[in-house]
Amino acid sequence: MSEAPWWRGAVTYQIYPRSFMDTNGDGVGDLPGIVDRLDYVSSLGVDAIWISPFFRSPMADFGYDIADYREVDPMFGTNDDFDRLLAKAHKLGLKVMIDQVLSHTSVEHAWFKESRESRDNPKADWYVWADAKDDGTPPNNWLSLFGGCAWQWEPRRGQYYLHNFLTSQPDLNYHNPDVRRAVLDEVKFWLDKGVNGLRLDAINFCFHDLQLRDNPPKPEDKRVGRGFSPDNPYAFQYHYYNNTQPENIAFLEDLRALMDQYEDVAAIGEISSEDSLATTAEYTQHGRLHMGYSFELLTDDFSADYIRGTVRNLEAQMLEGWPCWAISNHDVSRVLTRWGNGDASGKLANLLSAMVCSLRGSVCVYQGEELGLTEADVPFESLQDPYGITFWPTFKGRDGCRTPMPWSGGINAGFSVGEPWLPVPAEHRALAVTLQDATPDSALNGFRHFMAWRKTQPALRWGDIQFIDTPEPVLAFTRKHGDDTLLVAFNLSRQAVELPLATGKLTLVNGHGLSQGSATDSGIQLPGHGALFARVD
């Protein structure tokens, strides 16, 4: 149907291993648990899996603080377990993408332990070190995303080191060519194993401004961000100098040159900058990243105007690259809570999945979206996320979207025979996989139905997109692939709507499993949380 590489138009299922499936009873998910549940993932009709970090780590940031890039943390299993996972996934026809956290390491990484010992050891310049000002204060005003100053004093060197995230996540110094070579060698290790792609965490944070210039203040009315709230001091600055530096482009080109040595692999870059859409367009130009992943649909704003404007904005700038959209992940409140306005129905869950999977681009679906899971309300005493503990109670952190997958009605919803690392919410037990499997009109079966149907629609997978200006609450656009043009419309509200629309002759396309709208010569009608797919003749 197309000569496109596998990742174009692909749906990738994100697995957060701590919360997916526990096989050894310690209350934490593991790689053997993923192996055991790969048949389930395959049944969803997705093309690939993305596994959040499973590397050796002290788990200060739950695996995003890596102490050894090449070793599976014993909490998750062994390198042999990963090899089994890779083999089984490939046997099922699933591609495997892994998280790579390249901008920083853990303080427990051997590189950092050596670097901090003195100013003249072989790795002395592998991290971002700076002298104090004359009064002993940090070298500039840069702030950590997780709260407070981005500089930590190290008495062994008598210098500060940079950490854009936790103090236990020191930033690597990418201005040092030895660092760049070493990092690419760590990536090569996993490519040699046969992984099909990389999800690159915080990829625009690799380089810092060599002059260590202060970030300028941001006016109060501009304090909005992606992945942090307006009351976080991080929102009080324009982050012009602590990330997204021009030198990063050459590194991305080196990374792409490495990846091009392997057959049919892809990189998704997670990008959060002052203008994430512009950076995404820049980072996905020819010879750089295959896809860009932004936070722009991971917001509270749920309106046709916002979605249309966001995608249009990226389309206008992304002349060469390919987007990757997501409406949920392990860092933000679950989409059914953010966008549901109190409606947590399976019908809305299916509509949201269908909507994002109908945009031009690839898609990352977060585990549990297919079940219609809502954000869990984790009590303070059960919180694990240092981000949430710091900013409680105005921001409760990321634990609410990281609670265990509900597999059955059994103990701990079938996730573990031990005490889970986060509690399983009662409302999630009723949405367990085994219960939804047996219910034909469940959110799970609706998700499967749509994904199977989408694979039969080339226009949805690879076609161009053209938006139609429609009033709220309707999002409408066409997808065109070759001679095939598909009109797509979604009603984002519970109330039925009728919309005058000059569309030409339409032939309804059924089989997607959503509440189907209808069309006349004068316009379209859409049921509440319904959709219309029609071929334009």
C-alpha cells in the first residue's frame, strides 16, 4: 500500500515498565512482565512499543537517572530478559523502541564519580562545571525544572555542577567531543542488539551556553509551559541559554549518521523548548531526527481551535520532517481526566484515540489509554515522585498517571502478588483487561476495532492534512493520499451538532467503530462524541 518506512504513520505503545506487569512479587513491574504481556499488546493492533528506561539506576527519577547505559537494572531483570523481549516482540511483528536519556546521567554513573574527584582527571571536563561567583553564589540564574537552583556545589572540586533536573542528574558537557563519542557508543550498543528505534528524552538539553549567560525573566502573563506549571519558578524565565543551543544540530546529525548505518531504525526526539514547534521542525530536517515529539497536545486546553491551531502551526514549519503526536504519557495527567470534563466514558476514550490517530504523523499511545483509565488520586503519603512531593499540593506530580495496569479483578488487579509500588485505584479495577475483553462495546475493544480499521486507510496513515475552519466543538480536516481523499470530522462535545459544510459528494466510510455521523448536500450531522469519515468523490 505504501513504500513508507515502518515508522511513518505508526502507532507506538508506550510501556512504563515499573507499572506494567510484575512477575517476581516485589511490587514493581519488570521486563519478564512485558514479555508475558506482549501478546496483549500485539492484540491492540499497534505497530511498535516504546519502553521507558530500564537501565541500571538509583531510581531517584525512576530510571531517567542512568548509572549504566548498557545494563538492565536488577529491579527490571537482566540483559538476557531484554533479549527475550526483543525476540518475542519481533516474532509478533512489533518493533521495539527504547528510551535513551543522553543529556544527563545519575551521580552514580562511573563517569560522574571520576569527574567530580578533581579538576585534572581524564573525565574532569565530561560534565558542566563552573566556578562560584566571588560571593560564593552559583555562576548564573539557571533554574532546575524540578524546583530551585540548577547548580549544585561539589566540595571535592570546589565548583558547581549543572543539573537541569534533579540534583542527582548532572548534565553532561556536550561541548567536549569525547563525551559526544562516548554517548554515541552507548547508543550503538543497543542498535547492535537489534532495537528498531530510540525515543530521545529531553534531546534539546544536551548543550548549554558556553558563556553561561543569565536567562532573562519572563512576564507573569507568559508563564506557561509544557511539563511544568505556571507556579514553578522554572516558568519565571525564558530558557534561552540552558538548552536548545545551536551546537545541538551537529550532534543530531552525528546521531543520525550512526543510525543510518542500521536498517530501518528511527529516532523520536522529545522536545520542550521556548518554541517547541519551531524546534521540532528544525530538529527533523533532512539528516537529523526522523520524528519530533512535543508536549503541545499534552495540555489542559481541549478545543477544536487549539488542536487545529497547534497542528497547523507545526505543519507550516515542518517542511521536511515527520511529527509524532501524543495526548498522554508518563509525565502528564491522563487525557481522559484532562480533556474529559468529568466524562470518563469509553466512548470518549475511543474518540480521543481516534482523533490523535487521524492526524498526519505517527502516534505514541500511553499504556492504559486503550482502557479508558483516568488520573489516579494518589494520597500524599503514597507519593513516590520527587517532583510531586516538592510541589504538593498545587501540583501532585506524575504518580497519578503511573499507577499499575489493571489486568484482572484479582489481587492488586492482577499486576502483582506483592504490594504495588503505587496503589491501584478502585475505579481502575472495574476497567481491567479481562473484564473489558469480555465486553464487546468496551473501550478496549473499541480501541482494537479502530486500530484494525485504520490500517486499511492509507490516507490516515500517510496522507497530507488540510484543516477546515469549523466552529466549536467540531474538528474537521481532510487527509489526502494519492487519489484518495478522506473527510474526517470529530464532535468534541456530548451534544449532537449539525454543521453546514460544503464538501462535495461524500461516501460514508464505515467500520471504524465510533458513533458515525451523517452527511447531506448541505452539511454534516454528528452525534455527541461522534465522528464522520467519508470519502470525497
